[in-house]
Amino acid sequence: MKKMHSTFLLAFTALVFCLPGSMNAQGKPKGTETLDARQQHIVTISSFTAKGDLERLGKALNAGLDAGLTINETKEALVHLYAYCGFPRSIQGLNTLLAVLEERKAKGMVDEVGKEASPVTSTDTKYQQGKKVLETLTGKPETGPKKGYAAFSPEIEVFLKEHLFADLFTRDILSYSDREIATISALISLGGVEPMMQSHMGIAMNLGMNESQLRHLLTLVETNVGKKEAESGRKVLNTLLASRKK
């Protein structure tokens, strides 16, 4: 009897230790992981901001706040997007959020404000700070001579390092992954920026997102924005995945 009990325990233990190879940390089989609830709302908020669809953006903002996005997280996503779809879309988004918050307050609803951005303590120059952030995002060292647009227009390369990656990405109200989800959603909704879309999908995967989560993002775009935009995103993702297999 003892021998049978020991054999059962060994078999059970082996099974438990084998499970992580086919399951993720949340107990889901590999290939079925999805974005979490707050990330899903970042997708819809970012998509409608990029589209300039303020009516549906208002509904998406309400849904995001209901789901637990803080005021500062929501505001930060809208601020972040100005780097990808311009000040007009970003400011319109912020004005829409302000109106939503006033309506919710009038109804007696209390939304969590959330944390502020931590002070930057680095003594590096803004350019060096941005360079390090970009290296973290891409997983590649920023070395060698500048090419393409960076060589043709060195000033914009400096602006990107000092402002986008130093000023914006170092604000820790949102994680790097949250920012990439917002960026990818906006770029898909904008259209016509496939090279940049592929670059940011690559960054998202470098940060730990997987194919299943990116496909979930595209499904959300198809449901909320349109099939044309989602199909464009799928072509870009398929190209990226094929290049990563080589």
C-alpha cells in the first residue's frame, strides 16, 4: 500500500512539474494568452483617439474607468499618444476625458486618481537617458553610424532620444508594455505606417508580449475599429513573425 502511495505521489509530482511547459503563469495553455482587462481598454481608448472618434472614445473612457484604469493612467495614455498621432488628437482626447470625468462626478461616481510619475534621478544627459530606454525596448545596442532618416535628419534623431524616450517613456505611470499597446493600437488605426507598426510589434515581443496577445489586440481592433485596419495589422505581424524565424 505504501509503495502504491509513493508511486502515485511521484506520478502526480511529475505531472505538476511538466505543466509549466504547456501552460503560462495564469494557467492558460500557450498560444491562448490574452491581454488583461485594463490593457484591453488601453487598446480601445488608443484606437478611438487616433481615429478622432470622440463619441466612441467617450464610451471607451467610461468603460476603462469602470474597469479600474485610474485617472492618471488614462490621462497618461492620451498624453503618450501625441507622439504618434499628434497634439490635435491627443488634446481632443484629453478634453473628452475631462468631460467624461465631470459627468461621472456629477453622478456621484468617484474614480481613483492613481499615482504620479516618479522623479527622474538619473544624472545622464537626456540623450543618454533616451538611448538607454531605447536599448531596453529593442534589446539592441545603439551603436555604429546613423542610417536612414537618422542620418538624413540628425535633429529628429536627437528629438526622439531626448523627448520621446527620455521625457515620455521614463514616466512610470504606465509600463513600457502598456505604452507599446497604446502605440500599436494607434498606429493600426492611423494606417499607412506599416514599418513603424512592425517595429513596435517587435518591441512589444521583446518586452514579453507573445503572438497570441498581439493577435488578441488585433481582434479588439477589428471588433471596435474595423476589419480593414485589423487585416493590415495582421499582415504586418505575419511578416514580423516570419522574419523572427529566420
